[in-house]
Amino acid sequence: KAGVTQTPRYLIKTRGQQVTLSCSPISGHRSVSWYQQTPGQGLQFLFEYFSETQRNKGNFPGRFSGRQFSNSRSEMNVSTLELGDSALYLCASSLQSGGNTGELFFGEGSRLTVL
Amino acid sequence: AQKVTQAQTEISVVEKEDVTLDCVYETRDTTYYLFWYKQPPSGELVFLIRRNSFDEQNEISGRYSWNFQKSTSSFNFTITASQVVDSAVYFCALSEARRGSTLGRLYFGRGTQLTVWP
């Protein structure tokens, strides 16, 4: 069974640009969540989507947005990039949302460098 | 508010030594879940264990064992007879388990870098 797939794995952008990252969850998983990992702040929750609806959002500015498609694939977008947005962006999928917590399966991440 | 503290930033051991990674958490919830994840250099977070707040039984899986103590809000992880392949960053995490809560929101500790030398 294929795992969580994130693309691209590595990318370099300059300040002011925008970037879109993609995540394909494990087949059958309907919940996708995103995390940002930086040396300074550690792993921080960005948002979670379930059945194309955003269920929860972390404390990030509006420049960070996401969406989920009917096939459960998700994208996140960061506009007007800042140097501090350089990070590993991790996507995780799970079978369900709410109630009984299951496991989160993570992808290998997209490493974004902002110059 | 939820908070997870992993006081050990880095640990170095020699192969075959036992090592314990500490995790202390804070939550006002009576029902919650605790996790351990391993992050090798590739970046992917690998699930190791989930424990719910009502189950204080310790668990052993091969060389891995976990000690959950609600009285001290700790969920420590021990690797017995460590191996070089155990070298990685290990994260402890906490999630809410309220009705209608988001499944995907985990609160992570800052991680412990474990290096096992041959």
C-alpha cells in the first residue's frame, strides 16, 4: 500500500513569490493535515482537512492556505514568501476525523528554501 | 493548553546500551492520546506507538518499551540494547480526544536527537 506522497520534495523560491505544495494521502484516508517543521519552532500544526472542509487551523498568518479535493488529495499554498517560511512541510493522512483518534501517517515532506 | 516537553535535546550512547527518552506533558483534558514518532534523516515521521489516557499499562515491543505514568504526566520511551539504526530524532506528541475534536492536530515536543555509536 503506497504511503503519503508529497511533491515536490525540494524547492527553492525567492522572497515575495508564492508556492504550492501537494499531498496525496494513503488510499482510503479522508483526513489530511499539514505541519511546518523548523529548527526554531519545531513541529507546528498548520491545518487539517476532512471531506474537502477545513476542520482546524493553527496559528499561522493568512498567507498560509490550503484545500482538499474530492479525491482527498490536498494542496497548501504560501503567498508572499518570507525568509522565515523556509522549512520542512509535512503532510499526514489518517482514516477519520474527530472522535476516536487513530494514527497519523506522514509523508517525507517538502523542503522549502526561501532566498 | 496542551504542551509536551522533551527536556533531552541530544543523547549519545554506544551500541548495546539502554537509553530512555523522557516526555512530560500538560493538558486539562481527561481524555487524550500520547504518541511517539521517530524521524530518520529522510524526514518522514514514523509512528511508533499511541496510548490513550485510560490505559496506563506499560507496553513492550521488541527492544522498545514505554512507561506511561499519569500521576507524573510522563510517557517515557526506552530502547534496550540500542543499535546504530536507532539513531534518529524522536518526538513525543499529545492529541486531544474530545468529541468532535480534530484527529490530525498533534502537539509535539521539540524532539530528542539520539545518536548511537558503533
